[in-house]
Amino acid sequence: GAVVSQHPSRVICKSGTSVKIECRSLDFQATTMFWYRQFPKQSLMLMATSNEGSKATYEQGVEKDKFLINHASLTLSTLTVTSAHPEDSSFYICSASEGQGTKRYFGAGTRLSVL
Amino acid sequence: AQKITQTQPGMFVQEKEAVTLDCTYDTSDPSYGLFWYKQPSSGEMIFLIYQGSYDQQNATEGRYSLNFQKARKSANLVISASQLGDSAMYFCAMREGMNTGFQKLVFGTGTRLLVSP
């Protein structure tokens, strides 16, 4: 089946630094990628939707300048948490879909801890 | 209003027994899809089963079946013959506008299932 690779799986950084998370579709072209955030014991909250070659669409309340999303190719989307602070510590998960298919593939997630 | 409601924060079941995880949804869109995902402690989201709003029959995938009651707007997941490895968080999700380019997937709050020996 289709695989989505997400790296890194875990990152610990100092407050004020920027962190980049990569999401790659390995055997299909992901026309749309989604970025979710999940706090402990809570549900997945959609942060933004990105289509290849265009600007990401952010959900209400998500800071565009804080969470930079780039979907430069059909197989790669990146999420950059800029000037990370402890409150940005969370589990970030990417998801990808091929065309308008019903299947939605998820990465394994990235656990971000900001000290 | 919540789009997806999972009223059971936690469920317990004994190994080899069946368990039903509840999910109700709210939409005025006639074309939608309902999904169930499993999230073990590792964090990955594992797709289990899908039901389209126009599907005539309830979806089944191995030990998983979806009890789709459209009039009640419910899409309960039934796991038959539970196994210890089924212990995980289970999320119900909905995608509206299945016939359009709209692809946002909205998740419920999840149900933690614990299977005991």
C-alpha cells in the first residue's frame, strides 16, 4: 500500500529555534497534503491543507507566519515551526491523498518538544 | 456543533469478544464519507474502514465492520473477536463534499479501547 514517510520522528529543540518537518509520499503523487496537530490524549486538529505549487490554506486560528508550509513537489511537503516556544510542543502528523481518492495516508508523526 | 461525536472516552473488552465503538456525525451534505482510524501508542494513524454516504451496504474489512445507520447519522465501528493488539485509540472521521475537490477530514475526540486477556 501507499506509504507516507515523515521525518524526524522526534525532535527536541531550544526555545527560539526553527524546526522543519518533512512529509514524503513514497509511491504515489500527493496532490494534496494535510498537516495536523495533536495534543496529548486529544484528537487531531487540522492545521492546514496544501496543494502542490500553491499556497497552503490554513485553518482558523493557525498562525501562517508561525507554521510555514511548503508543498514544492508532488511528493514532498514541509512544515516549519518558526521560533518555536514550549507551547508549540505537540505531536504533528501529516497526511496525503492521491487525487480525489477516498484513501488518506498518514505519516508516523513527529513529536516536537521545545525546551 | 460538533461534526463528529464519540461519546465513549474509554472502552474495555475481553479478548475474543466483540466490541462496538460509537460515532455520530452531523452534516447537511448528501455526499460524505466516514472513516475509522486506529492510533496505537506509537502515534501512527492506521486506516481501518470507509463508508460512503451512498453505499448501500455496510462496509466490512476483516474483523472490522461499520454499522451505518444513515437516518440516525451514526457510523459505529464493530470489532469482532478482539485481540490484545487491538488496544489503541480509535478515531472516527468524516469528509464532506466527496464529489467535489473538498477534502478536509474532521476527526472525533477518539475512544481508547483496552483489550484484556
